[in-house]
Amino acid sequence: MRRNTQRLLQLVNQLMDFRKIDVGKMAVRATEGDLVGFVREIMDVFEKTARRRGITFRFSAAEPVIFLWFDGEILDKVFFNLLSNAFKYTPDGGQIVVSITRESAANAVRVSVEDTGRGIAQAEQAHILEWFYQGSQPTANSSGLGLALAEGLTRLHQGTLSFSSQLGQGSTFDVRLPLAKPAAFAEAETRPARPGSAAPEPEPAPEPEAALAHPAPAPPEPPARPEATALIIEDNDEVREFLVQKLQPYFQVSTAADGAAGLRLASDTIPDVIVCDVGLPELSGLDVAAALKGDWRTSHIPLVLLTAQGAPEQQVAGVQAGADLYLTKPFNPTFLLESLRTLLRNRDQQREHFRRQLAGAPPTAVPPRVDQQFLADLAAIIEGRLDQPSLSVDDIAHSLGVSRTQLYRKVKALLGTGVTEYIQTVRLTKARQLLLQEGSAVADVAYQTGFSSPSYFSTAFKGKYQVSPSEFKALHTHLRG
């Protein structure tokens, strides 16, 4: 019922977008941003599915950074739909390549999504971008809306969507966007050009559906968020299957039958919660707990230990190992679900603490030392290269010795934001401090904090603080006087 209700809501939202485009009521609200980073973060959503299905998922950008004016909310729907469609029709073991190229002759940038799927028959190609067209071989859960919506949104954005396809060999969809700011954007209200603005960033990687926009925000009830992920580490097949059955309506569940496999899966996928048995072979649940809490990649994950041993000293050992909750078998599954919801809510409060700390507000709680150290290391890496406009998520992940997906999920879990957005926040926070110094010039501050131009800096600064850098500087100079 929940899946069908959510799908119905997605279809209604798409129909509403279609109607807005049709009557000219959908406005483009653009700001200048890095299209390369924007597309790359949308791709992160699909990486888990690519790994699970053995799909080679590659990204190729001719330049590390390409700035242009765009509406993140609109392009988020366009690229998410194209990627969803590619995953829908690409078989397991296939390949999907996303590439970004500047076309200087046309003063445009091209974003291509190429797959090795089943392709489109020649007779159907003339109709594939029409509303509600599903072809001669319609696929389950396909509404015939997504590609048409993507094409309409691209046109609304003063761009074009085209494709080439060969039956049995795959398809390539090309989105071309103007590099110059279109005149229609001149009076547009600005908003940050960030992925996930059309809906909360779904992570990690929900199962894409063909031609659908981002999944609608999940309701706060029942016990956990349907997009949340859970890892079950349990060696008993029957208990493991029982836990999967109870958690699957509320979580995307993955499982491991021993501690070593559980640790590998935890560090690779960064789940939202972990339920682990204590009596595991070779590597015990207590060892798993200690390893999870000692690794900055997984230290923030709420951990529930399950055991048949209910002695007080054993419960103390579980808590000392870092468990957030220690349940004795047999346990009430409803209590387990309610406990997981509470742990997730506590993590949300911890995330709010980090946000307040980043903004300079008084702290609300004392976070775990490992997470504090991670954020300190992350901030140090960014601040050490703050004057470099080309600083990317890949650069930071390489410095920390992790994959960009692991970095993205850790930052998302702690701060509720993407890595690119966090970099921008650090830049603007530092810029605010520099502007307060006597004798500082706005242009100098822009380049010192890694903005490619003073105009882009002014746009980003005003978007965050509601005043331009010069107005902010003048106001505080007057207050000091």
C-alpha cells in the first residue's frame, strides 16, 4: 500500500509539472553554479544499484568545473529521469556512461547519458518523447511520463533534449544547455543550484524507476523512514530471515552472515542503522561494535546488539563496546522498530548539533569524538585548499583515503547535506570572516575563498546571507564606527 501510494503521488506530481509547463506557470529560478559537480552528485544516488546489478557506471567530464546559470530543481528532475530510464532498460552487467562536454561553437554544454540497454525501435523513435507513450513493449511501472517531462523541462530551461538509439545496442540521450545566461533568466529569483532540491536527496541509491522523478518525501510515520537503510548481521538463517521480514517494510535491508562480512558491508554501504547478533562466529558482535565505532566511516551509525545472554555484566560489555541498544532474545519486534526510530531521531538531533556548530551557534550536545575528528579533518582539507576553485569531492575523498560515495554518505549522515554544498558553506563562512577584516576588498576575498569570479561570489553570498558582500562589509564597518 505504501509503495503504491507513493507511486501515485509521484505520478500526480509529474502531471502537475506537465500542466504547469503547458499553461506557462512553471518559472525558471536560476543561479550560477558548477554543472559538473551538480550532475556528479545526482549520479551518487544510483551507485549502490549499479554495484548490486554489476553495471559499469562511469562519469567523464572534459573539464573539472563548468559554470553556467541553471535551475537545480528543474535539471534535477531532468537528469534523474534520464538516469532512471537508463537503469530501467540496461541489463545486469551492462554499462552506463555520463559525460559532460563544452561545445564552444554552439556556446553550449552537452550532458550525455549513454547506456547499453535494449534500445528503441526505429518506428517508435518519433514518438518516444510524447506524453504517455509507452511503446509496443511497455514495461511494468512505466507511465510514459518521464521522458516527455524531461524534454519539456529542458525546453523550459532554454535547452534541447535529443537522443540516438539502435535496437539491441542501447541509447544515448543528450541534454544541451546554453553557456550564456538566457535573457529569460534575467529577472529570475535565485536559489542555490544543488541536486535534490526538487525533493529530498534520496540516499543511498533507491531502486530507480523508469521515467520517474525523485521519490516523494516519506511520511514521518510509521516507525522509520522508508528510504532509510538497515544492515542485519546475524549468522542464524531463521533469525536473519525473521529480522528481514520485520524490517523490510520500513527499511532497505541488506544482510551479512558473519562479522567480517558485516564490517565490509557496513563500510561500503554506510547504512542508517545496524542490527547485529553478539554470538557471531570468529568475529563476535562485541568486536564488530568496537570496530564500527572506532572507524570514522561508520562511527555515527546507530547500533543495536541482539543476544541470548541477558546477564547484567554482558549488557555492560555491549554498551562499553559502543552499542546504542542491547536487546535480549527473544525480543518484541515492535519494540525493536520503535527503538530504531528513536535512534534515528537521536541521530537527526546530532545532525542539528553539527549544523549549529558549523553556523557558529551554541552547541546542543556533545557529539562522539570520532565524528568530531572527522569533521575537523574534513574542514582542514577544505580550508587548506580553499583558494582553489577546482577543489572537488574526488580530491577530498582521495585525501581522506575513501571513495566519494563513502564520503558523501558520511557527510550526508552528519550534516544532512551533500559534500559540494558543504564546501560552498565553508567558503562562504570563511568569506564572511574575511570581509570583517579592515582593508579587505570584496574581489580579493572572492579569490581567496575559491570563487571563480567576484560576480559568482556576490550571487552565492547574497543567496546565503540575503545581503551582498559589499553591503555586509559596509554595514559592519558602520557598526564598528
